[in-house]
Amino acid sequence: MPQAALATPLLRAADRKSSFTNGNKNGDATMRRSDGMLGLVAGAAAALSLAGTAVAQDKTLIIGVQCDRTGATQIVGTVLCPAMHDYFNLINSKGGIEGYKIKHDEIDNGYKVPDAVEAYQRQKQEGAIVMTLYGTPQTVALNQRLEEDHIPTTSPGFGISAAANGTRYPYLFPIAATYWSQGAAAVKYVKDKLGDLHGKKIAYVYYDNPAGKEPIPIIEALQKKEGFELRTFAVPPPGVEMGAQALDVTQRYKPDFIINHLFGRSPSVAIKEYKRLGYPLSKVIGLVWASAEADILAAGGWQVAEGYHTLQFAGAGDDYPIRQEIKAMYKKDGKEPPKEMDDTVIYNRGLLQAAVHVEALKNALKQTGGKPPKGEDVKKGFEGIKELNLGGLVPPLTITPTEHEGGGWVQIFQVKGGKFVKETEWVQAYREVVEDAVKHAE
């Protein structure tokens, strides 16, 4: 097992009594639940002395990883998080970062805000100098604490869109197209398909929570700019029943195009319902969390979803050098590549998220001259990332002190012939509208 000593115990914030072992093949290691808050309290005093610093004695850099393996979006978390661990293990197998090994403990927050807050506190006490949060409501709840504690985190493709403004959100890094950029890109794609949008009807179908609502201001601004008719349709969580919404959208409103902003199980439900009602999937585009292989398979397979369009902020498919490196790591260890790699869309996003953290830590160690970095150093490390592209897996990513999004680039793919086929290269859309919204965000 690659770097088993540092591969990650998974702790579920809501339940700390039982213990178990993960059966995955991907080297994520033993998944344990803690014995309760007594041990946490007993060790708090010692742990607090490490908060905000790396552990110098054993040259370890601690990344606090949050995930959802048991909640409403587990279809994402059970692939995204193993990918991050695989990347960290790959780096460790090569000697780490400037002689430091990465310790990447994971806590399952179940897509619940109280569990995410508890997980944050625990990982801060254990000495995490950077974190990977999970979920928009969770990111909103924790942003102020990140600033107060000077711990940077990433929220690729989710979270607070206004966090593209690094001046206002100094410790939050979207590092990929925010929901505002995704909404703009979807409208641009619809315009590219339909031409003049004046008088055209667009339906925006969204998961009814803060993440689902986040793109609406941008889409409404573009409605005024482009002159199309817009109607929004909320899907109540958990989104596993949306027959009424699909009927209302396809048979009553009859839009020229549908923009889907759904996640968890709801993307597959929507695809099945549109198909059942006879609406052409070639007139549907899903934002990034409605765009994975798992969504297609859960809808009934590639043939059912033929024609469906998807937005991506990392490349889909297997043809990237970093994926081959990870396969070779497993082969060297006498193991088959993990099944999670088959869901290339979500797995590749996990690689992006992990790689950006590693790059930030590299930059931080350069700034400190090899001394253990603090959260402030890692923040500057993120802001020093230039033209990172992971062999084409992501757009050339540049982060600055004032711009934490990286440009809002996406690619668009279509379900065609049993796979995702790339329709566009990396594109941006309506940047003046998005940047104005970022500038004037409350």
C-alpha cells in the first residue's frame, strides 16, 4: 500500500464509537472512528501548540481533508476524496515535498454543516496548515473561521463565487470556475447553439439549497443583457423525486434549452425524467456537478443520456500523464488501479484539488527556506501558482493575491457514442459580467 503510514484515517464527525476498515483498493487505508470527545479534549492542549504550524520533528505537512462519503452527495465524495489521497500518496512515494511527507487525514462531514464545523475544529487542533473543505453550505459556515485562524482552503467548483476576490476572501481559494462562471459559460453555450437569444426560453433547474441558488444572479444579469425569457425551477433535497418539476419544465414551459444545476442523485433523475417525457437531451446542459460518468450510469447508461451536454473544470477521460503515474504506483505495489478511477470526471477533479495544494506547499517551503510553513505561508503559496496545467488536465492555472479563481475556465463535453466527447477547448464566458459581480458582491 503506497505510503500506508500517512494514508488517511477517515473519521465521521457524527459518530465516534465504532471502528471499521475501508475495503477500497486505492490505498486510502484504514478508516476508523474515534473513541469520543474525551480523547479529543485530553489532547487539545498539546495539539493547540501545533495549530497553524507543520510538525517539524518528523517533517510532516498536515492537510485536513473533509469529504462526504455517507450524505446527500456521496456519489461525488466517494470518488473525489480517494483521488486526492492517491495524488498525495504519489507525492509521498517520490519523497514528499522538499523532504516533508504529507499527512492527509480525512473526516466525513456527511454534507452536514455541524459536522463540517466539528471536523474543522478537530483538524485545526491536530495542526493542519491547509484544508480541503467539502460543500457550499459548509464553506459559507467556515469562511470566517478560516480568516481568523489563517488557514487557507480550496473550494473548486463550489462554495462562495465572490471568493474569486482574494482581497475580500484572503484564505478561500475557488481555484476553478465558480458557480457564477459556470452559469455564464452555460448561457454562452446556449447562445452558441441557438444564436440570438432574444425571445428564446431558458429553464434553470436547480437543487434547492445555497449552492443551487448561487448562479441565479449571473443568469438573471445575462437575461437582461441577451433578452431571453428565464424561468427557474427548484428541486427540493435530496432530489430523488422530480417528476412534477420535469413535467412542468418540459410540457408546460417548453424551453428552448435547459440548464441543470443539480448534484447528488438528482442529475440522473433529471436525465431519466426528461428522456421519459420526450425532451431532447441535446437541449440540456449540466453544470459541473451534474456532469459525471456516475450520473450517466445512474440514469440508465450512455445510450439513455445520448446528446446530453456537460460543463467540466478538469478534463474528462483517461488520457493524462498523471493518471498513468498513479496506475504505475499501484502496479509497483502489486495492486490493480482502484475502481474510482473509472469515474474520470470526479476523479480528475480530485487530482486537480490535491495538485494545487501540493503546489502551494512547494511555494510555501521556498518562501520559508525549508522551515515548517504556517497557514500564512501556504496562502502566499497558493497566490504564487503560475501556469499549472497537469499535462492538460486543467487549464493553465494562475492564482494571484487578488484573483483566487484562476480565470473561470471550462470545457464542454457531450455524451456521444458511449462516452464523453469534448466539444470545446478551454473557454471563458462573459468575464466582464462575472468580474463586475465579484467586484460588487456584498
